[in-house]
Amino acid sequence: MMPLTDIFKNKLLLQKAFHTNEESMNDWGFWQFEQNIIEANKIIEDEDKSRRKDEETQKAQMPNMNTSSMMNGMSGMMNKFKK
């Protein structure tokens, strides 16, 4: 892999996620570019954690759609009516 490939990937990441343009990134000092990449990675990681947490919350709130457990529940209710 070429040494500049990582820099190119990071520029593409900033362009895609935060709509920066390459001309302004070229004016940044290396330390500023590096710090922006670090911050962008933190933001993306936080968004991923939030998305996963929301997905887990939605899964927990969904009713159990297992048909065998529903049938067991129905037979238990039917036994109550037979008495």
C-alpha cells in the first residue's frame, strides 16, 4: 500500500461525512488535519453507538412473534375457560 493511501482515505471520509472540500483541507496544517480526523472518528463512533443502542431498544420493545410461544399462551388461556 502506498504511504499516501491513508491520507487519501481520510480526506474522502471528511468529504463524505462532513462535506469539507479538498482545497480547504490542503490549507490545513498536518496537525490540524490529524486532529480533525480524530474528532471525525469520535463523532462517527458515537453515532454508531447511539444507533446500536436505539436498535437494541427497539428489539426489546418488539413483541415476541414466536408462534409456538403464542400457541402455548393460547392453550393456557383455553384451559382457564374449560373449568
